Amino acid sequence: MIRLMIVDDEPSIGMMLEKALGRSGDFKIDYFDNPITALSRFKSDQYDGVLLDIMMPQKDGLSVLDEIKQKDPACVVIMMTAYSTLEKVLQSHKIGADHYLLKPFDSLASVEKKVRELVRMRH
């Protein structure tokens, strides 16, 4: 069972990912639309991976990434954004992001495949 956290301030994206990834039964998923609440849960729970939006009004995804990596450097973090800039990509990789996905996604199957692949490599 893969413990996965999804953090995206757009409920339509978060719930779509939660539903699509949950179909297989291989994931235990916690979805949060608020990064501050998500960090609070992350600090008290154990996750194999996090799908993390970069642009959120409550807290920037890069600072959330930094806090996640400080607590658990082995946790796989995949950044997601519809507004990609080379600077943000480079910053996220410098902080420790394992991968970067652009929204809209090519396919939900490709997102699931990437999560499985990265978690398997790390654990």
C-alpha cells in the first residue's frame, strides 16, 4: 500500500487525482486543499509520496516542499503546476523535488505510473 498525500488548492484537481489513483486500491490517499493543514498532517503521519501544487494562495509550494524534505528527505515529492517557469523548476529540484508535472496532465494513467515508479525507486 502506497501512502500518498495530494495537496492542491483546486478541489476539482485534487479530487480527480484522489479518485483516479484510488481506483486500483494500491494507494491510501489523503487530499488537502490547504497546504498549511497538509503540513500539519505530514508532521504527524508517514507518507511515501506527495503530489504538491506549486502555486497556492495560503502557502507557496516551494516552501511546503522544503518543510517536507526537512522532515522526511526520503519522501517522494512530485510538483504540479499549470504555470511553469524554468526558475520554479530549478528551485524545486534544488530543494529536493523528485519530478515535475504540468497541468493539465497528459493522462491520469501517466501520473499514476510516475508515482509508482518514483516510490518504488525510493523505498
